[in-house]
Amino acid sequence: MPRAGDEQVTFQPMGRRADPQPGQSLLQLAQSAGVGIEAPCGGKGLCGKCRVRPEGRATPLTPAEKALLGPDTEQGLRLACQTALPQGGAVWVPPESRSQRQVILTSGASGELELDQTVRAYTVSVPPPSLERPEAARERLFSALSAVAADGLSDSPELPFSLLQRLPGLLAGGGELGLALRKGREIVSLGAAQQGPPLGLAVDLGTTTVVAYLCDLDSGKLLAVSSEMNPQVPYGDDVISRMSLCAAGPQELAKLSRAAVECINALAVDACAQAGTDPECILECVMVGNSAMHHIFLALDPASLAIAPYAPVVRGPVEIKARQAGLALGQEAWLHWLPLKAGFVGADIVAAALAVGADELDQPTLLLDLGTNGEMVLAAGGRMLACSTAAGPALEGGHIAQGMRGAPGAVERAALQAGAASTELRVIGGEKPVGFCGSGLVSLISCLLEAGILLPSGGFDPERGRGLVRPGANGREFLAAPSGATGHGRDLVLTSQDVAEVQLAKAAIRAGAEVLMAEMGVKQISQVLLAGAFGNYLDPGEAARIGLFPPVPVERILGVGNAAGVGAVMALLSQKQRVRAKKLAQAMGYVELSGHPLFQDLFVDSMAFPGGDA
Ligand code: FES
């Protein structure tokens, strides 16, 4: 008789135990047990990144696993999403399969930002009622407030019922009260006099990372920044995987939505702890994110985003009470989502355009937010045109044999030693390398092009490779680090297929930019602004070297930090900036690239790398 507990699965080295349910893969079991395993394809058996070594009676190896794992099956490796241990056992999760916290970009929100308060704090002196004037407490409160409200009080002021219920206790007779007034109309907090300033939270809900900025709404001061990996990542690296999970039913959408909401609540707690305050004091929240993150967070079925013509459920700003979305902030706090432009041009790119002042840029400027979707805006002379290219996940390390996110162990920069006899790698966290993140890939490819080891066609030249280029399982590969120098004890290689994936990604981005140029009649771009994490860790010269975007002098390629987050902070601090964001989204033109007459030809033309000697 097996003893109770014998059928448990133990994930190592975490030591986390869980009871397997019928039909549950090891990946699903790991997720339910809070064990992070990389799953860029969302558990579809396509990416090969969820490798684990089960010990026990595992379900039989599937043909898909054999194809993806190749010789690694001989070392007992399996795909967690395709394998189960119904009778329990142990599972070793190797370092390269563990979800790691990505290096999260939070920079950018510095300097003076315009202040035009949505929420203002007041101290009011409310007189007691009298026999001559037996006015209700609420009316006496409004009268007292109208006497001090800086921009006047609306003709129809509002006191939410939850605050009305508190009024008798606060105002036994008369006395001083502290309150916060939103847009001159609604009282959103009420308490004793001398409360702290009203606080606001700006949130950039990215597909991979979530960043929250806590601000003092009176002074505009940034009080704290808190960030975390998006907890939806285990359900798929990209928005397509997550949208297809949502298609499985409303409970799946609710699950993903809840994950994002809980993450933001935790960030609010953390940011408030840093600032010595309480999330209850947050009275206003502004959010940005791509269209899929927007829909999923708001629990709006994203199905229409996934199929042509990719129409969102709502495009304009969404303003609701924060608690309606599940946010545990002030009881009467409001949540404002900046507008989307289109199905794949979200509030994040609108916010980034706001941050860089795209509506006022004179010289042709390309604003690029690179990720799975290369969202971009070409701005010139007050005109703006946006598009989104399906760049694929290669530039985030996806679809790359040994690709990974920008986490510890990822190669972020490469240089060839004299004579191209070996490669010097700079690795995040100073550890031994276990994979390439996007900037590392671009860097290595750029070096190999420079050395002539990689040809403009994307093929390796074994002659120039001096023993580092060798035959691999699927064509030639470049040995970046031998097994003895890596963190996983295997050779770290760049395969021909990896190079082809990068070519596809960069061709999509370059062709998208050139379509925008053609549509706007722009012959030459004068600057490129790189927003987001990948853009900021990218070396401008190396990006130009692989032909990621149309030619522009290297000194005019600038990283602009987390521009989407900065745009969110701007909109948090200023009503005028919210109005500007709305106008900006309306004024921005949109080009749908699928089916565009120029796109396919430009895409094919952009596949090759620029000449090897350039
Ligand atoms: S192959 Fe298992 S998550 Fe992608």
C-alpha cells in the first residue's frame, strides 16, 4: 500500500511538493505549486524551453518531444508541458529552465513633469448645524469646500455613499476635515484634518514586466518605483499565447486578469512600504500597456484582437473606479487607462509617444518599442503614423536554441578576441553564460558580420570562423563558449536557424519602418528613439550594423528608457497630458501592414544583413 504523500511530485532544487491531478502536465503542476518554469509557447510543446529531468514513472516520450529535444533525451530531459508523473516522483528543474526575474527597466521618469492635478487635497472647516440653519452635514461640507476649492466646485458635487456613511462619525457637530477632490467634482477621500498628500500610481503593464511608479500628486514627486515580472508569463511569453488561452473560456480570462491585478496590488504595497505610506492613500491610478494586456486586465474578451481586422473592444480612454477592476487602492480611487490606437498599437506606445513629445517633433523621428511586436511611430512636423510588425520573439531570446530573457546568465554583449580565435562574452549578473538575450544576440551577430565570419546572406563562413564555426544538428553553428565555460555545462552556440530568426525579426522591423516612411513621404530619418528594455540595452552601433532600422547616424540613435512608464506618470500628474494623450492617439495615423502592397517586398529586401565590410 503506498503511503499518503507518496504520489506527490517534488520539484528540485526548490523542494516544492505538489499533488498531481489526472491529465495535469508537469508544467501545469509546477505553476500550481508556484515553481517558475520557462514556457514561452504557453505549454504547447513548440518552444522546447521547459526542459526538466523527471525521476519516476513519466508518461511516454512523444514524437514532438523527440524532435525538439534531440540528443538531450539521452540525458533524461523531457518537456514539462508534455510530460506527467501520475504516480509521483522528483523533477529536477535545470537553471536554464527556471523562470528568472528579468532585469527590469524602470528608468526614465526623472526631471520636471507638468503638474495639473486631477486630485487635490483640502482642509475644510465645516460649521455645526443650528436651529436657524439646520442644513444636512453633506450640504454643509459642500458649502465649506466651495469656499476653498482652488478651481471652484462643480455645480453637482458628489460624495460617494461609502464616504457619506463615514460623515456622521467624522462630523459629530462641526469641525475640520481633510478631503481629496477629483476634477473639482467628486470627493474621493474624507477623514480627519491634516492628512498626507493624495498619492497616485502609474503602471506600465508590459507583457513581460510590470512597473509601478508611486507619486505625490501635490508636488509631482516620484516617491517609489516597484517592479515585477508579469505573473502571466508562465502562461506564455507573448500576447498571442495568452489570448489563445483566454479563448479557452471566461475562467481562463479571469485567471489571467486576476494574476495581473494581484501583481499590481502587490507592487502598490511594496511602493507604499518604500515610501512609508499605505495603498489606501492612493486615490488615482493611470495604466498603460499593449492592447492585449489592456483587454485581459480589464477582463474584456481579447478574441477580436487576434483575428483580422484586429478591432479592439474599446479604443478611447477607459475610466472606472479602481475597485471595479479589483485594485486594492483607496476605496474611491479612480483608474484611468490611456487610449489604444489599434489592435496592436496599444496604450503603451501612445504613452511612449506622449513621453517623447511625438506630436511636436519636427525632424523625422522613428520611435521604436521592440518586443514580440515591433510597435513604432514615425513622427515629423506634427504628423504621426504608427504600425506594428510581427517581429516574433527572437529579439527577446524566443525561438532561439539557447535564447532567454535578459536575466542573470544571459549574454548581453559579445566581442571577438584578436584574430577571432575566441569570443569574449559579457553576461548579466557576472555569471557563467547559459543563453543569449536579445541584445547579446544582436551584439554577437554584429561582431560576426564585422569579422566576416557571418556573411550578409546570414550564412557562416567556416574559413573565417577558424574552428569556431562547425557543423551542427541543423546546419552550421558558431561556438560562443565551450561547455567548460558555461553555466549549464553544454556548449553555447549560435545556430544558423538562430541567425535566420533574427533576420526575420529585423526584416519585419525594418520593412515596417520603411512602409511608414513611404506613406509619409519621408526619405531620410533624422533620429531613432529606442523605447523599452531591449532598446535600452541594445548597442546603437550594433543595431545599425545588423540593419535593424533604416540608415541613420549612430549618434542619432538614442535609448529613451521606459518611455511608456514615463508617459503614464505624465498622465497621472496632469489632466492636460491625459487630454493630450487622447488627442495624440486620435491624430496618429495607423498603417495595417498585413496586406500592405509594399510590405512583403520590403520585408524580403530587408532579410540580408548590410555588406560585411561596412
Ligand atoms: S515546449 Fe513546453 S512550454 Fe514550450
